[in-house]
Amino acid sequence: MLRLFIAASLSPEVVQALAEAQGQLKRRLAGMPLSWTRPEGIHLTLKFLGDTEPKRVEAITAALRQAAAPHAPFTVTVGGFGCFPNPRRANVLWVGIADPEGRLGRLAASVDRATAALGWEPERRPFTAHLTLARVKREAAAEQQRALGEMLPAISLPAVMGTVAIDRIHLIRSELNPQGSIYTPLSGTMLSGRS
């Protein structure tokens, strides 16, 4: 089985800005039970597919070509800081994506419809574009999570860390590894629509 997801890649400049943001957070949140995402492994995820039979990769790639075809390339802004689901019960620390025209949301919806046609469960929650910086470790004690939640409102990151040109989407394999996940693009699909 292959563990798969669909995402857009980030520019080297944005990856560097995220690494700097993580450095700042690591200093501020030292001792907190957090598992940090490697900066080079941060992607703008549009859909997580999970465990998938290898023989389905070709059909997924074809579906992504259809999903991407009506969309023209566009740009989004990276910046800001937050957590899911909220500071009192933070599980994920993230940097936000500004998409005022909703183009990224429409692209994610197209990807969701395309994968639903292949049998994946449609997303029930609205799409929330974000870049995951860290996750709270499963073994975190309730008082540690509470302490983290009390620290988060005082932390701010730059409102703008850069821009990302969204001109293609990738089907990516994720291999879990004790040193951090290894990501391998299996296919790339250009956005070929007109503005």
C-alpha cells in the first residue's frame, strides 16, 4: 500500500521563512511536547488519500488532470500563525494561507470531487488552507497541553512570509520514518485553465 496525498509545493523562499518561524517557535516553546515538521517536508495539502493500492495511481493522476484543467495558475500569500482546533486544546500549530479570491478553495473542491468519483470519502469540513509547523505529541499530558494553550495567544509570526505560485498539483507518496516522513512526488499536473 502507498500512503498518498495531493498537494502544491512551496517556493524555496517560503520554505526558508517557515524554517525561521519554526526556529522562533522552538525557542519560545522549548520543553513543550511538540513534533516539528521538517521545513523541506511542508506542503500545501489539498487532499489526504491515505493508504492506497499502487495500481490506483494511474487513475488518480488522470482524475487530477481533469480536476486541474479548468483552473488557471494563481498566487497565494503565506503568513500568520494559529492552531487547531483552538488554543485550549491545540493539536496542530500552523502558518496560514491568504486566499481572498477563494481560488485555492475552489481547486481543493475540484480535487475532492475528482477523488470522490474514485471512491474516496468527500471532505465534510470546509477546506482550511494551512502549512503544518508542528503537532502536539500523542503522549502529551493534559497539563502540558493546557500550558501550551496559555502560551500560544502571546505568539505572533509575520503576517506575510512570502507568496506561493500555485501552477501545478502533485500526487505525493509519504513514507513514515522515525527521522521524519519521506515524500516522493509520483505525478505532477499543471493548472492549464485561463483566468
